[in-house]
Amino acid sequence: MRLKTLEISTEGILQIDIMKLPKNCAVVLSDGIAKFTELPAHAKTKIVTYQGKVKRIEFDEGEEF
């Protein structure tokens, strides 16, 4: 899986060490869950929601010719 979970404290605080994250990434918060994914070099990344919550993240990748 491309998505990796980020820890949220019991007080609801999300602390992110940006030096440990990939250079280009997306952080997504939904329904009390935080996850991140590295962004591909050449792609479209879609965040699909359903009833106000993140349902899935889709990657449409390509490669330069």
C-alpha cells in the first residue's frame, strides 16, 4: 500500500517531522485518521470522497517518452 499512517495523540494532536517525509507528498485527514503518500513524478492523483469522508486515493501514472 502506498498510504502510510501518521500517529495522532489521544489529545487529537498530529505532529509531523517534515524531515522524515518524502520531498513531495500529500497528507490526508479524514474521520480522525491521518495518512500520507509520496507523490509520483508523472501522474494524476485523485482523492475520492463519499459522504464527506475519504473513500480512496487513485493514482493514474504515466512515463515521459
